Amino acid sequence: MIAIGTRGDVEPFLAIGEKLQNRGHQVVCAFPAQLGQLAKESNLDFIPLDKGFLEMIEGDLGKKVMGGGGGRIERLKAFFKLWRQSTTVNRNLLKEQNEIIEQVSPDYLIHSLKATMPLARSLKQKGKSILLSPIPCVVHPIKNKSSIGFRGRNLGKILNKLSYQLMTYASVKNLRVYLKKLYKQNTSQKSLEGIYKGEMAIYTVSPNLIDTSDLPSHVHFLGYTERDKEQHWNPEPEIVSFIENNPKFLFLTFGSMTNPDPAGKTMAFIKVCEKLSIPLIINTAGGGLEKIELDHKLAYYTTSIPYDWILPKAYAIVHHGGAGTTHLGVKYGCPSLIIPHIIDQYFWSNTLNELGVGPKGLSIRKIRGDRLLSLIQDLWTNENYLIKARELSAKMKGEDFEGEIINKLENPISALA
């Protein structure tokens, strides 16, 4: 199982890896080195990938590009520098992926969207690679939505189709360039695109959030999958007391997203919630938010909390829009406001707004007092969001795809037939 990304990107791999291992399969994970502890918690074999990917997006340049800060020219310069840095990181990651595949020689390769080297292996051994992703709308077109690069907005039938072709072309072109540079392989664009589009694909995305009616038979939307994080965690007495005293509260988290001004972003939310008398639990785990030393009795800070513990107790959630947080917020019936940092998060912001679960989000770069206040007030007082969230929650809680996921992964050839 090869996944390149942040914690949210690898959670479905860990959860499914645990299930496969429990059924007697040998599972080897290759993730960025910083995420090795997660594989250890799941008792999965782990081979570290270059730290450079996470260091890049969590460094000063990554914070400036994703979280704003500075003027437009300054951000453009940061974007260009980040792009140049990414070429070296991508080359290292592709080389490592190939070395690991050669070392382990697995029966099957389950990979994320960013981990594309398994496509090259499938040219030699057809059917060996399987796409697993919590992010839709990249390779396989979704009805009435453009690709995730265009935030999923409906651009019309022709432009929607072209947007997917562009995303697929760019992903495969990048792989072709490195295959030629690293291994002198002159592989055709068409053959690699054929593997990418034709391999079995499992999206850990709820079919209650996305229209899956036009998908081909080898593409499956089988609900968000994650580990049980409560098993090694006990709540502090203070947070239990805070919730008892404030049974209707707002949960704020940016997950693993960072930005250049976490104190300023946190203060913006504190001021708004103080003005609206909204109790607030703030998760500072990823560094995008931080504790502000104020005598504010309606705010409680935590550095680590399982979402499946806190969200059933929360009235609403404000978050970055990662796939996992998005799904869990809706699953537990919370009206949701997304503050997107990067491309796929704008997609989820648009999607939840179209579903009626919450107001359309505000970019992390554009957080302003008046605008933020009106959005949170709308989130907090509009009962239609709560009604729709609870309707979708009931549907998502009824989803049970575990058996189907395992069956498809254990029988990939027959599933493709």
C-alpha cells in the first residue's frame, strides 16, 4: 500500500490495511516517514518514503501558498519556488516507490492518486495496481461536476469532460517524464492513461455525497473508512466538564493544515464566537490554530481528540475540508462550514453547500471579521442545515461497505472482468 499525502490521505489505507491483515494477508505500507507511527499503531509493516513531501507543504513556502500571507506577488513567488522544490521531491518519491516495489515484489499494489509508479508496474503485469482514494473527481468523471482541479463546479458537459482529460494527462505526463529521466523508459501517454482509467478504483467516499450513477463498473464509491481511534484514548475530565456546562458547542479544527498566522486565525474565531456567545472547542493538533492566552470561558483547547468521540457531541463544525473530516462531520449530523486551504477542500466546500449542510466556505486567505461573523451566525442559527445534516447522517450511518471493500480487494481480477 503506497500513499503520498497527509494523515487524512493515509487513514483509509491504515483502516483497510488492518482489515486485510486480520484476514491473513501480509500488508506492507509505504508512506512519508513522518507518518510511520500511524502504521506502528496499526501493527502494519512500514517502509518510510522521503520526508521531503510533508516538509515541503508544512514549511514556510507551503504555509504561504496554502494559508495565505503576504501580497499576491509574494505568494506567486512562493508558489514558483515551491513548484521548483517539488520537482526534486517528486523525482525522489518516484525512485523510492520503484525501489520498494522491487524490494517487496507484492502480489498487488494499492496506491493513492499521488503515488503513480504502480501504473508503470501494471504495464508489465496487468491488473496488479488498484487505486484507493478518499478524493474523487480526478480520473473518473462524476455527473455534472468538473474535475477537482476546477473545484467540482459544473462547467457544462464539454468543459467538465475536458477538465478530467487535463487532470489525467498532467498526472500521467509527470510519471512519463520521470520514467524517461530515471530509467530511460519511453512509455506512451496513451498506455499509461489506459492503466490509470482502467484499473480497479475504490473511492472511500460516501455515495450519499456524490452522484455515482454514471460510473463504469470497475469504479466503486464505498464510503469513508477509518480506524477506531477511541480504543487507546480517554477524555480529560476538563473537556467532559466543559461539554456538560456547554451542551451546544462549535468544534473548530484545521486538521494537519498549517498557515503563516495561526494565532491571528485563532483570534478571528475567538472574537466572532465571543460576540455571538458560542462555546468553542479548538483542536490545535496540526499547528494551523494555537492557544490564545485570554480569559475566555467559552473556549476550550485540545491538542489531540478523536473525531468520532467529539463530533457526536458537537452541534456544528468549522474545519479545513479534508475528506475524512468532511465525511465525519456529516456522518454525525453536524452543520458544517469549511475554511478551504488547498484545491480538494474547495471541492468539498462547494459539495456540502450544494447538499444544504452548511454555508459556502471562506478561503483561509480571506478570513475577515464581518464575513466570518455572518457565516458562523448562519451556521449556528439556520435550522435547515441541521435538518439536512441529520437526514444525510441517517443515510451514512446505514452504510456498511466493509465486506464489499475486502471482497473486491481479495478478488481484483474477477472484479475487473
